[in-house]
Amino acid sequence: MGWSNELTPGHEGYLVGLKACEDKRARMDGYRELTPMDDEDTGPVAIVQVGCTCGWRSPRQDGAISASWWGGMMHASDWFLEECRKTWRAHAIATVYADRERAIVKT
Ligand SMILES: [Zn+2]
């Protein structure tokens, strides 16, 4: 599962599951991102972010009733994934556009 668009090279979006964590893997906000290493740790995921391969993350949001982690990846209902894809697409288009603006200013 991932989102890409030929107009936004370098950006591939996906749903990120967050897990409360107290060890050194935790980020500043006390959560860590689930990874394929968490394969055995399946179940509902209450908090998610929309992520992008460029490193961008959306604000945290409720994982909706359908969001769950299994098989080393996030799963969710089609409508929720569509909302997340729109969030990612807005990021990717805005970022690519801003990069082009900067490139034009430099030349
Ligand atoms: Zn991106």
C-alpha cells in the first residue's frame, strides 16, 4: 500500500501507525512508528499519521475504527485511506511546487 503520482517524483505516501513507547525508540512525542519488524504486534492502531518517503509527516490523527496493523503494514478502510491519500497528495503537490519555485528563483 502506497501512493505515488507521476507529477510528484520523490514523494511516495503511506499510512504510518504510531505506538506509545517508553524506550529509546520513542520520538519526542512519546510514540514510535510501527515498522515491518513489529510483525508479531498486531491489532487496532488508535493514532496514525500520513507519511511520505521524503520524511514529511502529517499531524497525528485518530486511526478511525478500521485502522489496524498486521502483516508488517497498516490496513484501514478504503474511505479512510482515501482521506489519507488526499492529505498526502496536498503535501506532495505543494512541496514539488515550492521546490520548482525555488529552482526558478535561483536561475
Ligand atoms: Zn513528500
